[in-house]
Amino acid sequence: MSSIRFTASVVMAAAGLLALTACGTQTASSTSTTPVGSQVSASPARQPTEKQFLDLLDKFARPCSPDAPSGSGAAPDPGTLPGGIPSGAAPRTDKPAGTPDANGDIPIPVDGSGEMPDKPMQSGPPREVELGGIEKCAAAKHAEHLTTEAAGKPHTAYSTLQQTVVAAGYPTDRIHRMPDLGGDPRARVDLRFMGSCLAVEVIGTGTGVIAEPFGAPADESVSVTEVRRKPNLDAPSS
């Protein structure tokens, strides 16, 4: 009788051991099947459309534009502006063509085709250009927008810097990576549109970004990455 009881005890103990082993296996299995997505970083910011980008440019430029002229709204005659003669136009005269002037010279007619002479060749990289009044005003708004978007978050990696700039409303094809500055990631955002010269340099920091507007040549065939910036005379001396 005692041998039967012993056998039953062994069977129950073995069953308990198997149950514990199975539970451990299930726990390990459930741990290994944790969704991978919970261990990766957040997805990149959604890419703004071209219309959204143009709306952003308009949003910051419009408050900086002077009020529309009063009256009929028609553009003034360039001949009535200071200087009296529109650029590229022949001087106004009542004399017939070919009539000698007071010195006996016959004026050569001015070509009114509007063609501009070839630009002189410039050696070296293109240099930073001066921004106009409206662009300086809009530039300050873009810089404030970017620094506000990035405030309080570390931007010590270029990927983070790029995501923040995209989230602020600037498409990736307008964002150009630059060599790091003292170990900090750096990018230039090309805001040129229809002859404007505006661009912004964005530098990542441990608590946000530094946004510095500058002027790039209006010729968009010149990349903003090639522009040679002017020395920052306000920077503290090392």
C-alpha cells in the first residue's frame, strides 16, 4: 500500500514540474513576441505638400509687405519715378531719329529687347547676398518659427534636426545637409521663390536649434550649400 502512495506522489510531483516548465516556456515565448514597433523611435514627420509650403511662405511674407497703393491700383509709370527714364528705355525726345545733338553726334538707338549683358565671371564660391527689407522681416519670422518648433528637445543628431524642420512645414527637397559645426548637426533651408534670396541655416543643440537667416543668390541653379557666409561679427571672440 505504501508503494502505491509513493508512486502517486511521484506522478503528482512530475505533473507539477511539467506545469511549471510549460508556464516558463509560455512566458519566454510571450516575451520574445513583443511587437518590435514598441522598441523603435517615432515615425518621421509627415511631408508637407508644395501648397502647404507656399502657404507658409505667404503667411510670413504677407505681414511684411507694404500696404497696396491707393487709387486705381495700377502700377505707376516708371517714367514718373525718380530718375525720369525707365531702365533700358531710350531717352524721351521730340527730335526725329537720326537728328544730331548739340555736339553734332547722332545718338545710337537703344536696343529695347530687354536682353541683359552677360554677367561677369566670378571666381570662387558664390557669396552671401544682402536681404531686402521684406525678406529680412520674413526671415525673422521663419527663424522664430523653427526655434519654437524645436524648443526644449535635443537635436544632437541630423535625423532629429531634419524631422523637426519637416514638421515645421519645410519639404525635404528644401533641406540640405551641411558639415557638422563643432560636432553639432547643421542644415540649410532654401526658401528662395520667384527671385527672392532667402535661406536659413539651422544648427542643432542640446536644447533646440539655432536658426540664422542669410541671403543666397537669386539664381536657384546655385545651391545654398555652396554659398560662402559672411563672418559673424557679433559672435564672441574665442
